[in-house]
Amino acid sequence: MRPRRFTALVFGGLAVLTGCASDAPLDTLKPQGPISRAIDDLSDPVFLIAGIVFVIIFGATAVIWWKFRDDHSTDEFPDQVHGHLRAEIGWTVGPAVLMALIAVFTLLTHFDINSEDRDDIVVNLDGERTSWDPQVVVVGQQWWWEFRYYFDGLEGVDLSDPRHLPPADIVTANQLVIPTGSEVGLQVTSRDVIHSFWIPALNGKRDAVPYRVSPWKIEAETPGFYFGQCTEFCGLSHSRMQMQAVAMDPLDFQAWIDEQTQAATEPVGAAAQRGKAIFEGQCARCHVVNGINDGGGADLVSNAAPNLTHFMSRTTYAGGIFDLYEPDGSLNRPQLEAWLRNAPAEKPAYAEGRRGMPAMGLSESQIDDVVAYLQTLGTSPAMEVIAATEVDR
Amino acid sequence: MIETTSRAIGVYTRPKGNTGWRDWITTVDHKKIGILYGATAMLFFLIGGLEALLIRLQLATPDGTVLGADTYNRVYTMHGVTMVFLVIMPLAAAFANYLLPLQIGARDVAFPRLNALSYWVFLFGGVFLNMAWIFGDAPDGGWFAYAPNTGMIFSPGKGMDFYALGLQITGIASLVSAMNLIVTVLNMRAPGMTLFKMPVFTWMILVVQFLLLFAVPVITVALFLLLFDRNFGANFFNPEMGADPLLWQHLFWIFGHPEVYILILPSFGIISEVIPTFSRKPIFGYPFMVFSGIAIGFMGWGVWAHHMFVSGIGPISIAAFSVSTMFIAVPTGVKILNWLATMWGGKIRFNTPMLFASGVVSMFTIGGLSGVTHSLAPADTQQTDTYYIVAHFHYVIFGGALLGIFAGFYFWWPKVFGHLLDEKLGKWNFWLMIVGFNMTFGPMHILGLQGMSRRIDTYSPGFGFEFWNMFATIGAFIIGLGVLAFLLNVWISARSARGAPPVGPDPWDARSPEWFTPNPTPVHNFDEDIQIESLDEFWHRKYGLDEDGRVVRVATAEEVCQDGSATDTHLPSPSYWPIVLAAGLPLIGFGLMYSLWFCVPGGALVLMAIYGWVFEPADDPDGSHDHGHDGHGEDDAVLLGGSAENAEEAPVG
């Protein structure tokens, strides 16, 4: 009976066991927003029903095995019962009714999470108050995510060619920043293969299909740092295509907008200036820094590389997999240097097929210079965000 | 001896003799073909199992380095392709081939040479697919091969060509065999066997053949489109040129979901024979078992888009497919409850086949219930593409299909090989497998709900995945021990049976007509036609009711069974051409991939084989028949199963 007891443990104790895993930042059973909570409210009772059916069936099986085992006490044959019409009708109609009931609640939730219920939020752009219909364009490519903010709204923004998107007010990578308390619409697309955008604490997933724009949405109640993972197999570094949502209260969000809409400034210091020259000669072939080069496209299959204008304002890079900061808030320099030294060794990519960052062949002093320059790009996020990034990896 | 003077030039006589390897490669005997299917599929099972162990080793610890990302992607792709197309499907074909003619009281299938062709095409297709390893370029796009990740830009090697062509070839095998078995069931049943006196296994196989008949053409189309995209610059799946990559998903899953039932229904059939036998009761609700199987077959066509709930197909279609998916749980539930009702009130003997069959009932229940939880489209947006799904379909395909096949091995081993498998090792086999299975796939429910994605080659520490992954890896090796116990059992049982007389007739006190033949089944199957009067005809010949309505034995198994002594049964002659034709197909495949010149010998081989096939003498007068009987005029009247037997004599065979 061991395996049955074991599976009973697995199913019956599912909620308990996953609940115990306090260090599971991708947990699907701990909703942190109204959308994910709606999903959870629908699935929890069904898990319960499934658990009850499981116990009934396994209990019945155990009883049958025990009660009707051949104990060799008699030679007599059991009654040759061929069937029972009413029983058959019962266990056809019964489950059908149960499923119909579940279907009603499923459809209610389904149309709820697929509806749009956004309110405009007022943001300040260059001192001008603008009413923004909060939507973010989410673009997947091998193996990182881009987020584009158009504060004039998406009407009239041509998203039909994801490799040549119109210029946006803010372009950032791997960390989606949203204000708390507002439903934020997502327009999900891809520049190469199919990816899937998923922040389990805030909503289920939606595939990013190349040259298709799929609507989705997200909402967080409390400021926080929410982990995500690409969940559609997208080639070599699929497992290393991660992302996070950073939810800020509206004031912090406004401050974030203020910072992100600034172009990069001229660096001070000799090393940073040398680094800027290297950046312009090498990195700018793919990466954009607003104020240095404009988004003319990248020498890559996806025609895009992460916009680095506010690199330091993010806590992760390279598809959200490396921490930019140490827990104490200082720069995680060894990892960043290793990445600049030989990116494909840190994260598998097909650099020769123009997919992923190649080894740049920089000397150690050049790497130091580039790091010095990168540190001038954007300001560090709050310590809470840096701390929340740490998942003991 | 009859003189043949009018033999056309270039026409070979049919192969002679029925011993040695020459017999195995020219045989058209459904039983030998069944054994070939089974043995080949078990070899592929070991390869696929090895791939599974590599996957589990890579994932046992965070930041695993056993395989690396590139190799991991190839290994998991080939694991899926192998287990679905080269293990479960052909194992079902093994049982169908061996048992279906016996269950309907026929002498062979309708088209014996086509049957041999199916096997050889499957073998060459499977070998072709695995040649990808030797060429160092195994497919890396997943068994689902979602476009455009499988296009030339994103998968520039030859791997996905091996995938497309290999599956194309094995698809031919499935189609040919589907048509063959449908004709066999519809035309060659023993006198008196109406459709509703057919054993449930035969019914389920019939449903599966119809599913194959309609599903395989869909993937054939998809694979051709992929092949043209990759090799001839077509743009069926290229979004840059305006194609919609979701087209692939629709085609793949319109095939892929019926495929799930193609995998599971044969196992349902097997345990529907095993459970009544070991409960000593007839199957409960036979018509409901049959109709629920048919219902699953029909409804299986209306649920494919539940694989695409998050692909962006639009809320209305998702709603429709979500509801249709929920209701497919109903016929499946009917089956589970009918199996339980069959056991209820019975006298259950827990021999190894019954242990495995009970394993199917319980494990499949878990897979079915988790299936219901992701028929809820909103819940599925959290669950899809996580390990929760991996857990679900392994409970269905391993816990449902594979355990059922093992039940079938233990149940019908004496029918096929004339000796029983060892019970003690069989129980080791069962318990190791079921414990290992639950240890491996049970925790994956938890991992998936904790957010572990599928198809990731590694994971970082800190996401809470470490413990259950290590646990699952240990479980996978326990499954491996279970498989070893099975192989050991096959070897030891065969050794201890050597020299001993074959097991007597009817070792399990069985119920269905295949047990009318002695064990092992003689080459001609039945000595004479069996007259079918009821379902479980074999059991009804052994038992009757006394005046109080109690079951009493009226005849011994020895009295009811035929003794296999007939010597004048006309049997179809063996043929060279099925293997020759099949051998041409991989050459054409290599030609499409490397140089079109290879297609020339490949095509020539196929054409030559078709020519030889059509013109070879229907019945070689010089060839020996298994019982030394040559002519086939005077005894046509006693041919089993009616006139359809003559199909082999017509050039269409």
C-alpha cells in the first residue's frame, strides 16, 4: 500500500507542502494581486474537489481490494454481474453535473481575467501632467525581455513589426516596473521565437508570439519584487530567460519615470570616458544608450539588445539572471566583469548566429573602463529592491 | 507439385523455410510481427529510459552540469519523441498485432504483407531518428517542435530534419497498420462474433486505429510544411513573411490530442481483459465500456486547443475548449468506475498482471484528476508549461499506458512464449516501478505549483526546487531498477522454462477467445473456426449455471482449448518485399537532407519493392507451408473467418 499512501500525501498535502516552501518566489499558490487571486480562488476549491474524489476513489479501491480479495476460503465463483443501468447513468450524469458546475465558475473567472478594467493614471512628464492609459509593450527575444512605455497611449503606435517598433518614452529590459493599485495592460509580442511572459504571483502566463500582439494584464497590491520565468521553450538558454516585476507605490513610480526619461549624461572621470569610447566603438553596434546613439537597430537576428541608458537602475541583467548588486548594495563586480570578458561562457548563446552577446575580446583594462562607464548609467534602486532580488543564488 | 512455367522476368519466388533470421525478416505472421514490434519497442524503451535518467541527473541539483544546455535540449526532445512514437505506440501495436486476430478468431490480419511492411517501416523510421545521435545533430526543438524555433534560422543543424523525416516515416507505418487492422476487425471476425461480442481490448484497438487513420494525416501535413520550410525555402511558419506560427500548434495538437488517446486506449483495453479475469467476474457495464471508449475517441478531436490556452487564441475559443475538455473527463471517469465495479463483489487474485492493472486504475485516476484541474483555463495559465503538467502526463502515459502494457506482458507472456513470467520477480518489478514512479512524478506536482518551468536545462538555488528534484531523481533510478527486474525476469523465466513442457492451456482461468489456442500459439492459430455465442465465449464454454443459479464448471480448460494439431491450414507465404520497400525510405530521407542523389537508390529500392510485391506469386508452389501443405483449392471451404482471407491472394495485399 506504500505508493498509495505516498500519493495520498502528495495530493492531499499539496497545499501544505507548497505552503511550507517560504523560499519559493515563483510559487503559483501565493497570489499577490487581484488577478492571480481570482485564479487562485477558482482553482483552490477544484484542488479540494479533486482531492476529495481522489480520497473516495482510493478509499474505495482499498476497500474493494481488502473485501473482495480471494482468500481461498471457498471455491465458489462470485456472482457474474454484468452491469447495472442505474449505476451507469448515475456515474455518467453525476460527474457531468459536477463538471458543469465547475464550468460555470471557470467561465466567470475566465472572462473576468480576460476583460480590461483599466483606469487612466496621471503621470508627470517633463513637468506636464499627462493622463496615461497604463499599458506596457512586452517584447520577448532570445533570451531576455524588453518593456516599452508609451505615455501617449498605444493608439496610433504601430506594433505590427516587432523588430522595428516606434520609439518609446521609456525602454527598459528584464524588470517590468509598475505602479501598485492599478491594473496595467500588457501587449505581449516577440521578435524571434515564441516566449511566454509569466509573473506567477501577479497573473498566469501569456505567450509572446512573433508578429502577433496578445493582450494580457498584471496588477500588484503592495510594492514588491516579483519573480518570473519564460515558460515557453525558446531555444538554447530558455532556462536563463527570466524577468521580474517591480511594483512601486505611485510616488516612487513617478520618481522612476522622472529618472528613466532622462538621457544619459556625459561621464566624468578618465576611466569612464575611456569606457564610453569603447562602448561607442563596440557595444553600440547593438546596445542603445539614449543620448549616445539612437535606436537604429542591432546587429542581431532580433534586431534588438537591452537598452542600457539606465542600466544601474535595474538589479539584474542578461535575461534577469545575474545580480548587478551585492546584498550590501555595492556593485557585483566579478560577475559583471566575467560577463564582459566572455558572455557566452556565462550564459549559453549562439553568438556566431547573431543570437546573444558575443565575447567582445576586451582587455582587462578595457573591461575596467567599460564597468566604470556602465556605473554612470542610471542610479541605483532602493536598498529594499536590491535586498528583494537576493534569492540565495 | 505444380509446375510454374509462366513466371515473369525479374519476379522472385517467395522465400522458403521458416527458421532462422531469414524467417524473421520475411515473415508475414502477425504473431512474429507482434513479437518484433514488442522487442524493438523495448529496445527503444531502454534508449528513451537512458535519456530520462540523463535528464534527471542534470536536474538533480541546481546549476547542473551533467549535460549542459545544448545537449539537454536534444536529450529531452529525443526522450519525448522516443517514448511517444517509438515505445508506447509500437508496444500497443505489438499487442494489437499479436492478440487482435486471436481475439476475433482469425488466422491472420487482412493484409499480412502490409502488416510486415508496417513493422519494417517503423523500425527503419525509428533507427533513422536515432541516427541523429550518430550524426551528432539530434533534434533540439522539443517533441512539440513549435515554430518558428524549428526553422532554419533558429535550428540550423540537421536535427529537426531528422525529426520531420523520421516521424514522417513512422507515420507511414501507423497509417498502413491502422487500415490493416480496421479491415481485419470489420471483415474477419469468427462466425457469430458480432461487434458487441468483441472483447473490450479489440474494441479499444479498433477505436485507436480510427484515431490513427484521421490523426496521422494531420501531422503528416504539418511535417511536410516544416520540411518545405527548412529545405526548400517555403514560408508556412515564417512570421516575417506573414505566416502565423500558431498554424503549427493547431496542426500539431489536432494530431497531438487524439494521440494522447492513441497512447492510452490500448492500455485501457488490456486492463479491461486483465481485471475481469483476476476478479473472476465479467467486465462491468460492457456496453458502457465500449461506448465510453468511442466517446473518448470522438471527444478527443474537440479539445486540442487546451494545449494553447496561453498562446493568445482569444477568450471565446479558450472558453469553448475549456468546457469541452472538462466533459471529456466524464467518459474517462465512467471507465474507472466500471473497473472498480468489476472488482466489486469479485474474488480478486493479486497476480502480477492484476497488480499492474490495479496500478493503472489508481495512477490514471491521479492523472485524470490533475487533468481536470488544468481544464480550467484560468488555472491552466498558472499550470501550463510547468512541472505540474509534466507530472500530469506522466501519470497518464506512464501510470496509465505503460503500466497497462506491463500488465499485458505478464498476462499474455504464456500465450506468446509458452511459459509464465516469474511471479516473485514480477512483484519486485511492480513495486519497484510503482514506488519509483510515484517518487519521480508525484513531487513534480509540487515543483510545478512552486513555479518550476518545463524544458529548463537547469535552475538556480533559492527557488525552492532543490529537495524535490533530488527526490525525483532518486525515484527515477528506482524505476530503472524496476525495468531491470523485468529484463531479469524475462531472462530467468526463459531459462528455467527451457526444456520444460509449455505451460498448459489457460493459466489464468481467462475469459476471451484468444485462449482457445494452446500456449504458445501455433503458427496457424486455430485448428478450426470457433463459433462465438457470447462475450467471454471461452469462459462460457468452461462454466455454466446450476439450477440454483450458481456458477459451476462444466468443462476443463483442456477440453475447451484446441490442441493446435491441425496440419492442413493454408497460410500466407512470407515475402522479401516489405523489408526492401521499408529500407528505401531512410535513404530517401537522407537524400532530402544531404544530397538529392541519395534519393535515387532509395526511390529505386521502393519502386523495385512495389514491383516485386505486385508481381510475386500469390502463393509460391515451391515454397513450403508451415504444415507442408501446398495447394489451396480444395480446402478453401474451411478457411477461417470467411472469404476475406483471400485478400492475400489478390495483388492489393
